[in-house]
Amino acid sequence: MIELGQHAQFIIWAYVGVFAGLLALVSWTLLDARRTQRRLEALGDPRRDGKS
């Protein structure tokens, strides 16, 4: 395994933090897209009913 030296704990927690932040952003984006899609359907947006 790669030797991380005396700063190994910081490096590992930095990667964990970045991964958690990316996961939060992706989750937020997906949830917001679903919420927006439901709202557009409720408002009767003609672009969301499959007709072009």
C-alpha cells in the first residue's frame, strides 16, 4: 500500500469529505430534478407529456 506518512489521517479524511460533498451535490441535483419534473407536470407543461 502507498505510504502516506504522518499526514495519512488528514489525507484520508480529506478524501472522505470530498466524496461526501460530491455525493450530496449529486443527490441534491437528482432530487431537485424530480421535484421540478413533478411541478411541471402539475402545471400542465406540454413539453413533459411526450408530445413534441
